[in-house]
Amino acid sequence: MFVFKRNPLSGWGNNKMILKFRNPEDVAQSYANKLGVRVVGEWSSVLELSLKDPVSQKAADIINELIELYNEAAIKDKNSSAENTYEFINERLRLITSELSEAEGDVEQFKTRNIIPSEITANVENYLTDFNTE
């Protein structure tokens, strides 16, 4: 719903007002065609945006909104990347923990099968420690 009221301070008098409604996609494409984007320097990641419009405040508002939307998308992208990294690391830790538990089980089975008492294992570890420090 639209409500229009006459501004008594405007000099329009009894003139008629014409309203035009345009397709939003056409308007967006029109602004996209007016938008200028250039890289500030050869090795820079900074972009310069410009938009030519008869109403300079409207052009500034559009550019500010584009920057805000870009920043939101960049944050979402970084969060997604961080989540993927977190999941990858956790999966690797689960796998390594499982493999380590399996290896420890194999060592215990070997000791049991070959009747190797725990004291001998401790002595071997002590000898290895002494040997490595000399």
C-alpha cells in the first residue's frame, strides 16, 4: 500500500505526478551496468567501487549495501571453512585414536601370547632411556 501526500512547500502546484513501476530485475541490471569495479594495485586485494547515479546519496547507499552483503558472505565463508577444518581434524583424531588403540591391543596380545611379564618391558624401557641419554 502506498500513501502520497502533497508537500505544501513544494512548488508543484496542481501539476500531475506520474509514477512508473519497473521490473526489479531490470533495475538491478541497470545498476549493475553502472557499477564500476577496479583493483587498486597490481598485487592488491583491495577493490575500488564506483556507481554513477543522479542521486549521489542513493549511489552511496547502494555501494554501502553491497559492501555489507559482501562482508556477510565473507564471514559465512570463513565460518564454513573453519567448520570443515574442525570436522576434518576431529575425523583424523578419531581415526588415529582407533589405530593407536588397536596397536596397543596388538602389543598386549603379543605380550600375553609370548608370556612377557610387565617388569621385563619396564626394564627394557629403562635400558633404552639410559642408552639414549649416554
